[in-house]
Amino acid sequence: MKQLFTLATALIITGSSFSQANLHRCGTFDMMQYKEQQTPGYMARTKACFDNAKQIADANRINRSTSDTIYRVQLVFHVVYLNAAENIPDSVIYSQVEVLNEDYRRLNADTVRTRDEFKPVAGDAHIEFYLATTDPDGNPTNGITRTAGNGGIIGFNPFQENMKVEPGGKAPWPTDRYVNIWVCNVLNGLGILGYSYPPDNAPNWPSGSSTDSAKQGVVLHYPVVGRNFSNPIDQTVAGGRSLTHELGHFFGLRHIWGDSTGCNNDDGISDTPYASDASQQTCDTVINSCPDAPTDFNDMIEDYMDYSDDRCLNMFTNEQIGIMHAMLQTSRAGVATVVTGTAIKNVENNFETIQLFPSPSTGIINLNAQVKNGKNYSYEIFNAIGEKLVAESNLAAANNHRIINLTAQPSGIYFAKITSGEQVVVKKFQLTR
């Protein structure tokens, strides 16, 4: 495995005036430099976060006993439009969620195009997506907001991120509970398809060291949303996989070539083969830009974290999935509901509400679990490396408020696992001293 150097923010660039022959999709390095200038140490934090997730993923792989854990991720789409064409209909967003669920559960029809050499490492990510049904104030929602925006004469600017600020844009919903996806006109279509920030809040980093929470999420240029948009940028592909790619970055994955030219850099994942750069933008199945050992593989053009066209992409690898799961257990834990033991459709939602507060805390945590129909529940507290610290079982629904004393524990990131029947919910919180 090659040395990790940078972590991708995934600024993907294109334009309708570009041909496939000269299309250059990535402006990641420029975005990384800009972010590093704004917040010195940013790249070091993203590397630390990835390294921590890699350790957890490796431990999970060694100790894995079941593969039936499913992470249900809550999405909210913020459509920030300048005109009617940019105010994309709900049906396009519904189509986009369908694409995500097919791709992340490996239910996409084009899995048949995964080459035989990569089938042993291609996997079902066990991640499912749904539009939020409740807004931050507890009101019903369809998971879509619409804002008449003001991006200026060049559209919304990724370096200013003015699509995320009011007035003129849309402020995020709490980023520790929702994956915010902004859909807008980015630079009037002059090059940007989308971008997202990888996790940089590695466990036990000091308070305030992570990226501004308002920036967490994904930004998409409106014509790349869904597979049924009326006028997509590229008429030759099915569409919708820009978000598949960007959410991979949001969950900690990098481009498979390691975001630097040459064969000395890599994505830090051993089951994706070496690739020299981002030049692969076609479905050329014989390109082999870097040697591998002991088996010399062709470039993995079908991987969602490559820059191939949507029609080429059809898989995540098992180790990429391990990284995403580790991030969903740590840095991104709040956005997912964890279900184990059965398919999601057969799991009853036993909880009315689950609240865990305050966070950050100096050591006293309040758990408020409102359980339906008088059912029992239990909770367990884990530290960032998965060590169980506190467990309490078979609590009656009437005992809905618990005070958990963690004053003996050091500062850092912790997780509460709350269980009722077959439903499991994980909440992240932070202790500070």
C-alpha cells in the first residue's frame, strides 16, 4: 500500500462545451490548497481521520461475524435556484435517491459490467439513503427545501460557498443529524459538477479543530442530479453518479489514484489497484497506468471513486466499504441509523425520540429515550476505539430518562448504542475537559 499524502475534497469539473477527449474533471488539488491556506493543518486532520478509520476498518474486518448491519442515512436536499430551470422538480430528487440506493446496495443493473478480475473485491456497502421526514424543529418534511437564491452573475462560487449562507443561499440543517446536499447553479456551468468535504474531526482532536460544521455536506451543479433530469450535461450517460462519488468522499474515501500524478501515491486502500492520475475518463478496459504486485491489474475504471463516465462506474470495493462503515461509526455517526439482524423493511421503529445531551459535555450525559408501546430498551457507551465503558439493559419504557456519569473518562469522541428489539440507534457525543 502506498503512502497517503492528501485526502480529496472532490471538486469535479466539466462543462457542456467540453468534449470527452479533453474533459478534465478534477480541481481537488486547488481546493485542498485553498482549504489549507484558510485552515492550516486541514490536510493533516483529514489524514488523521482516515488513519483512525482505517484502523477501525481493519479491526472490523478481522472480528467480523455478521454482514447484516445496515446504515440508514438521512438526507436533505436544498434546492437554491436562480430561475425555473434550476428549481428542479421533486421527481428528479426521488430519482437521485433511487440511484444512491442501487449503487450503495450493489443493486444497480450494470454490476454485470464489473470485470472478472474485480468481482472478488466488489461489495454491497449496506448503506441506504432516505429523505428526511422530520425537520430540525420536529415538523413533517419531504426532505427538500427550496430557496430563491442570489448567486451573482457567475452563479454560486465553491470558494465562497455562498450557496450555504443566508440570505442568498440556504443555511444547513444540523450537520450532525442530516447529510445536507445543496443543488444550485455552480459557476454558470463553467466547470463544476460537485464537491464535498471528507471528515476531518479525528477522535481526540481539540475542540474547534474541525471544519466549520456549516460546510459539511455536498454541493452539486443542478444538471447532474438524478437520472431523469430533462437536460443533463452529458446525454450519453444515465446520470446521478456524481452524488454517489461525492458521498464516497463525505464518508472518507479518496480518488483511487491518490490525487497526485505518478505511481508513488495511492488512496490508502489495498484492494484498489494503482493508477497514475485522473486521466481515465472513458470506459477503456485495457488501460494499465501503473504496475501492481503480485498481480498486475488494469486500472479500476468501474470504481465509483474513479473519474470514468457514469456509464463505466458500477462498484465499491470491500475495503472502501470498510472505511465508510468506520466513518459512520465515528466521524459521521450522527447522520445514520444503524439497523442489525434483519432487513430494514422488517424492522419496527420502536422509538418515538432519542435525545442525548449536552455535547460537548464535561462528563454528565443525559439520555432521553421515548419508546413506543411500553417496550424495553438498553444502552451501551463506547469510546472511539470500540471499548465498552457503560452498559445498562432491559430498561422499561417508563425509565425514559437516564443520567450517565462519564466524568472519569478522558476528553474525546464517544458513542451511545441504544437498542429496542431489533432496532439499534447510534448517537455520537464529545467529552471535553
